Amino acid sequence: MRRLALSVIASCGIAIIAACAGPGTGFSGTPGNNTTVPDAIVFQNGSAGVNDFFVAPNGNAPLLISATGVRGAGVGTTIIPDLVFQWSAQYAPAGTTYVRTGSPNGNVTCGTPPVAATFPINSLLQQGNGGVAYGSPAYQGSNYTQLAFQPGSNPPNYTQQASQIFVGPPTSGGGPVQPTPATTGNYCMYITAIHGPSGRSGTVLVVVGNGP
């Protein structure tokens, strides 16, 4: 699969999303115990291959996103263990561009996003019980539940803290998934990981469509 790298997203970079306003992942110890402030936040899609932040619009396979806080840069980069994040999500405006580095490569444009009032981003998920069952028909019988979000928050701010989440296409109140626009074949979401103790955050662009 192809790697998706942002071309426009605040002052953040391409492969590593620089920690913007001042995290995580638990490799050892107790997740959440480390309050070290990261210099950058790195996102992975859970695949052993190329990082491709892409979700099929039919909702039959959620995208695993892991966030890791790091210190330093280049060969001096070190991973900060045991960081966990709060998560938030919002639609990227139509016309937002990202870089497609596979073949064919070049800039690609995000299509018109859904109307948030009809299709809120209710598809940040966790595996296992502990939340509202995700409404996509494709996930019926699967062990995914929605993260709980703070009532009235827009974009939604989720209360659970985790080093990784799953992302599916939004649904209409537990009904069908949002279809992709016919003209562009995609729309995009900004998914943000926030390190609570420091307030630092990083954002990755997720494309919902039939191809990157």
C-alpha cells in the first residue's frame, strides 16, 4: 500500500508529525506513568509495511493508528515509553492536499467532507467492551466499541487515554456509513493525539476512500 504524507498541516512535518502546541505508546512499565514531554509524535498504522493512513469507505476494516512520543531527531531519536494520549477528530476541509508517494505519486486533494451534524465522527474505536457498540453494519459481531467523548465538544474530545485506537468511517447515528463523494472518491479526517500532562499534540491525516 502507499504511504500518505501530509503536505499541509500547520507546522507539522511529513513522516514525523512534529509536536505542536505543547503524547503515547506503552513499550514497558505502566502506560500513563511517564510525563516526559515529547519533541515529536510519530504515527504508525499497525501494518508491518508502509504507513498508509487510509480507511475503506464501506467500513469493513478499521484502521489501527498508534502514536509514539519521541525526543531528539535523526539518529539521536529516542522513544519515550509508556505515554498515553487523549484523542480528537475533525473533518479536513475540501481541497486539503496530501502527498501520495506511491506510484502514481504527487499531490492529491481531499473531497467534500460529510455534514458533521448528520455524520459526526463517531468512529474512533477501541477493541473490546467498555463503550457504545460501533454502528457500521460491517462491524456487527466484531468486538469494537466507540471511544466515549465529552458531551458538547466539537470537534469531539475523547475521554479515554490510549496509545492506539482504531478508525472507521463515520456513521449516521448508528446507521449506514457516510458514502464518499462521487466526484473525488474520498474525504479526509484530522486525527489528533494529545499528551495530557504537557498539552502537546500531533495530528495525522486519514483518507476515507477506495484508494489513497
